[in-house]
Amino acid sequence: MDSSCGGSPKPEPAAACPPPATACCSRGGSPDGAARTPCEHFARMIPNCLEYARAAKAQGRPIVGILCEYTPRELILAGGGVPVCLCGGSADTIPAAETQLPANLCPLIKSTFGYHLQRGNPFLEMADLIVAETTCDGKKKMYELLAETRPVYVLELPQKVDDADALVHWRAELCKFRAMLEQRWGVEIADERIREAAALMNRERALRRRLASLMAAPAPPLSGRQLLDLKSSIAGIPADFEQYETAFDLLSAKPPCAPAEPPVRVLMTGVPMVHGAERVLEIVEDSGGLVVAMENCTGLKPILDDVDLDHPDPIDALADRYFHLPCSVMTRNDRRLETLGRLAETYRPQCVIDLIWQACLTYDVESHRVRRYAEETLGIPYLRIETDYSPSDSARIAVRVEGLFETIRDAGDGAGLHDPRSVHPEAPDSVATTGPCALPPCDASGDGKSDG
């Protein structure tokens, strides 16, 4: 699948990902398991992370499972730990979870808990600690069951995002978290170590933002599905940083593709598409779309903003950066709409597709506001897709997506698809890459501190 480039061009000596894939990224790998390109490297993401985690554990570093983007990886890294995402993306583990959890529950929660019951996630099995957070009610109650047999620490996340007292409470939670890690691991997490970890995470975010900036071009050099693959379940792996830099250099040097039928540019929002749960994204791009931006937690949302390294109190800086993530659990969540506006200005989508996991009430309720914002403020069509991890409704989803795209093509007689500037006349002719991030609204500092 390569919606952005059409067919399979001839091999290019300097292509980011060599044949049999297109000149864009591939999800394949070398037969011997060695990674020779960025795409092959990240195609082996799970084996790479397992190798890294096992080596770190052998050196005495604690493995810390995290279940939400609100958990500050910087504090874990500053204490010498290895933060790894444990969110489940497999439908196969859900039946086991439903022996203890309601069937009418978010599939991400059920899949994660199913791995716990089946002891099928090696990262979970080697975890010395699991850090949870009080986002949705389903997660909170699942954590209680998880904590019966595993070490779980819960961060209490206030949800009145514009309330100053809420931010004060969140800062206190991070202070308690820091103290717990120090006591548990017998280390001192000094301010300077937190700043070093924040600089590391800032660099990772900047590198990923820079890769994402390639999607702003009129003819991006990779698909949204391929971009989604260019990330890791473990934060701060040096080998990943090298691959991010190589991928950007190779992909930004590629000549633009000229497909016979240009894809419809899509801004996806809603729930996270964790590893193994990318089905809807694939349907969108197989149906003639190109996902140029993903606002969700597995896309741009957690990497748009950095930690202020100049702040005199690093805990204050962490608290401010993480508390303002525009998640649907927050009330009132106006910042999500502001983020969609920023992304629409940068990536020039022709429609918004809102993905909602079944029984995810917060995102489901917010879908009305997102629809209104897309149609009335952005002036582009909106499609809401509610589904779970089962592929049983894939054909139905494809029909709805294809209908949306046909409506967009008919409305513009195809003209807008050949030049996205006809949808947003201010669109640049090419992607600026002179700074640490090609998204000026998302890198306010502009001082290079992120080493991107």
C-alpha cells in the first residue's frame, strides 16, 4: 500500500527503502533480520525494543510499563528506568479479558488486560513497575485488577485543564511520583538529571516532528501508515534517533511522486492507534486517501510541545507540558480544537476522519464538537468511524470512506486533489526544513535546544 506514490518505481540507489517496496518506506525487513534502512529498522521495532529492554534489565535498570501519554517519561529516565508502552493492540487477547471485564468496554483496555491474564506481553512480564493514571473510568477499574498481582503506581490526573488548582495538584502528583521512584530504586533524581532527560525527550519529539513535517508537502514522500511505523515503544533509544535522522535525510531528498489519481488528504483524530490496531488507517489509505496528519496519542498530539529546559523548576516544566495534552478526558477540552486548527493550517487536509473505539465515551461525546469544528470552522467534510479491534466491519468502513472521498472529488471536479493549495491557498510549495522542526507553531522556542 502506498497511496502517496501510486505504483512501484524503479530502484533508486539512495532510496530510503529499497525494492521490492516503492521508493517510499516499506514495512518489510531483510531476510537475515538486519536493519539496513530506517524502514527495516522500525519494521523490527518490537524485537529491537525487546533486545534493548533485556540488555537494560541485565544492567540493573528497572523496566517501567506506561499506559498513557500523561505519564512523564522524563522522570522515569532520570531515575535510570526504561519507559515502555504497554497498550494492547491485539484482538486475540480480548476474549480472555472479557472473562473479568465487561464486553462493552474499550478494546484497548480489554486487549491490554488480556495480555496481563495470558502473560503474553514480554515487556509486561519483565516490568518492575507499571505507572497508570486516572484518565477514563474503564482504565481506573482495570488498574485495580492489574494491581492485585503486579506493582502498579497510579498518578491522579485532575481533569479541569484550565483550573490553576488542578495544575498545582498535578505538580504535587509528579513530586510524589519522583519521591516514590527515588525510594523504590534507591537513587536521587536531581533536578539536573530531570533536565538531561527532558533534553533527550525534546530531541526525540523534535526528530519525530521533523519526519511528520514531510507530510505537509503537496506530494509527501511516504504514506501516513508508513510514518506511523517510524516510532518505538521505548523512549530514548539512541539507535532510533540515528534512524530518524537518516529517514528524514533520505525522504526529504526524494523527488515528488506524481500519481495518476492524487489521494485525498486526510486529518485523522480521535483514539490512539497502538501497535497492531492500525486497521482503520490502512482502510483509509487503501481506499484512496493519504493521512497527512494524525492528531491522536499515537500521532502528533504527544510530540507537538517540548519541556521548557530554561524553567528554574523542572517539575513545574514537566507538569505544565504534560497537563495540557488535549485529551478528551479533560474538561473543557478546547485545546483539541485549537490543535486541529494548527494541523489543518500546516497539513492542508481535505477532510477530517474521527476514529472512536466502541465504549470510549469521552471521545464519542466530543465527536459532535469535532464535527461542527471541521465543517463550520475548517470548512471541510467530517466522517465519524466507531469500531473495535475486530475486522468484521472493515468492508462497511471502506464503503463509507470511499463515499466520502468520492464526494470530495465530485465537489472539486478533481482539481483540488492535484494541488492542495486550491483547498488552502497559503500552502507552501515545499516543506521548510531549516529548523529543528518544520512546524513553526509546534516549536515555539526556535532556539535549537531540542537538538533536532
